[in-house]
Amino acid sequence: MINPLRERVWYIKGFISKYFGQILFSLALTILIVFLGSFILAKIPQAKPHYRIGIVGQFGAGQLPPYIMNFLKAGLVILDNKHEPQPGLAEKWDISPDGKTYTFYLRPGLKWNDGQAVTATDIKISIPNIDVETTDPNLVRFQIPTKFSPFLSLLNIPLLNSEGKIIGKSDIRLKQKSSGIISQIIVTTPDKTLIFNVFQTPKQAIVAFKLGQIDLALNLPSEYLDEVAGYGQINEQVDLDRVIMLVFSQQDQNLKEKSVRQGIAYSLSDKNLGQTEAITTISPASWAFNPLVKTYPHNPQRTKDLIKEPISLELATTPELLSIAEKLKEQLSSEQISINTKVVTSTPDQFQLLLTSYNIPSDPDQYRDWHSTQATNIGRGSDEKIDKLLEDGRITMEQKERKRIYFDFQKTFAEELPALVLYHPTVFNLARKDAYFKIINTGN
């Protein structure tokens, strides 16, 4: 009797002997198909990953968020971590003695994102009341009507050509509403696409995240931390470019006197409210920040000395800051001060106290916010020294002298107290995965 195992071996040997040619051909064909398939797949463009990101605010075409401008690095200048202008696409610049002509020298070898070489004549820049000259292929020259030292910091914006292309390997597209407000910013890089959806309020961004419409939400106020617990990964940070402050309306009879404003400041037992202390309206990261200004530690006796007659005040704020307003009300309420709160949706024309968030400009120039002639002066304050310092700061070209001016401005601001700076808010980013946090740091 034949062993079954030996019988199977005979069958296999016979099969291989009979069909050896076909087997060898099939094996070679399979290997060839695998190699060809790998080669073809390598040549087929792979779909770039898309990341949907939610940001909160209101932006026009010339007001892109700083982190997007820093990501693109497509401006004539960039701002360093001290908010000082540094060479970007321009390798250097000259400023005329009268401070009205800025000439930028483009870096050699620049290319548009379609690979075409850049010449200055291709660049399309339009800034109201400023003449832009690009007749020389390597120069961009600006003629401004009056001396304005913050001008350099305004040029950290992407340079575009007539087709809307930018310089570098990235691309940017804006979707705008009929009002001109941006609703979406699409940034395409060689390896990914970032879709920034713009929301008017943090609440809208959080709802969009919960509904799966975005993968990452940036710079959300810490008040919403409890609401998003369990929905994703959280990364907290302090926003040093923003302060929460209490603005005093100096049009109000109760608050015209500096002594009353100071008395209110002394009555707060915890103006930081557990957040990071802020003492001026200039970022502590800025080259112009002055850490040595007057502060107002809790001193009820000073409040009594400074506020002679009891006053009753209304504290207005937005829904997002209402809980903070209630805490301030509790601290302020005393024999001298009576407070009630009021919710508003925007800065009211008339108010007594306003609790608000202030976005610190990258340049220390705050003329439009605090100069007495400006309609945008938040508290309608009028102080000759503050006015003079703000005027001098924006026409002084030498950095050392500008720093001295803004140091003095911060000292005067803290003394005259058009607003009491409270704290830098804690914000957080919300992501579906930890890896998504790296996306927003790629350009930094």
C-alpha cells in the first residue's frame, strides 16, 4: 500500500513538471504587475489631508489673523517674538530722512506659488492714501502722506499678483460675505490644506465642533472649558496679545475725576480673578512693554479717601464676560460704591463702566483707541499728556526714543486710568486628536 504523504508528493512533482513554464510565466507576470503598480501609484498625486479649523472674530481682506500671516511668511516684513519688524520677502529697506518714503529690496530668487519668477511689477498692492511704485523689478517703494513710524508693522501681509497668487509654496483663498467680511480662509501648502472657518462667537465655533463640522477650534475663552469636557483634546495657553479691562466713561459725571477712578481700582481685592496679571495695554512680549507702572493693590481705606460721596454705577458687558462682571460687582460693592450689571451685545454709545476684551495691536501705537480726538476713543477720555505721547510715538522713527515715549505713555495711562487693565485671558484650543495641535505651529 502506497504511503498517502508520498503519493501527494508524487502528484505535486508531476504537476510542477508538467506546468513548469506556465508557473514561471505567471510568477514573473505577477512580480512585474506589482512593480508597475507601485511605480504608477507613486506617480499619481495623493489627496492632501484637509484640516477644518474654526477661528473666532471678524476679519476683512487686509485684517487676516496674525497666526495665518505668520504661517504664510509672505509679507515684505515679518514680526519677531518681540513684535519688531524683521526682513521677510524684502531682504532690507531704506527710509527717507523725512520718514515719508519706504524702499524695499526684494530677496533674489523669489517665486510665485505657480513657480514663476517674481518681479516687483507683478505685485499688486493697494493701500488707501499711499502711492505704491513697482517700476523697478527688484524694488517696491511706498510714498506715505505723513511720517508714520508704525508703517513697517502694517506690511506683514501676503503679497499678491493680479491673479491672486502669493509668493512661496503656499496658496491662500478668501471667501467673503457681501459686506466684505471674511467667512472662510483656505490655505493650501505642498502637503496639506487648512480650511479656516470664521465664526462670530465662541459658542458658534463650539457647536460646529460638536456637530463634526470642524476638527480644531482655536483660542476659545476658558469660560467654555466645562462645556467642551469630553468632546476632544484641550491645549490651554495665555493670550498675551489680549487683555480684559474695565473702561471708565469720562463723559459720566461720576467718573470724570481721576481720584474716583483710582478709588474704584483700589477697591478690587482680586483684579486678576485667577488669571495671568496684566498691567498695561501693551503686550509683555513687546519691545515697548514697561513693567514698572503704578498698580492698585487692594486698599479699602484708599477707596474711602478717594471717593468722598457714595456713587451708583452700571457695569455693562457682553454675555461672554457676564460671569466676570458679576465677580467684579461683588468685589466693588461697598458703602462707597453700588454696582448693577447690564448685558450688551456690542460697545454701547453710552455707558459708565464697560468690561471688555481689548486686542493689543502689534505696534505699540494706540492713537485711535486713547487719543481725545478719535471717535474710537473707548472711554472718551481727554488727557493732554496721553495725547502728546501718542502723537509723538507715531512720528518718532528712532526705536530707542519710541521706547522711551511708550514707557512714559504706559506710566501716564496707569496714573490717569482711562481704563483699569485686569488680566490676560487664558484661552484653549480644542482638537479631535493631539496631533492636530501641531498643524497650527507648522508656520511658526
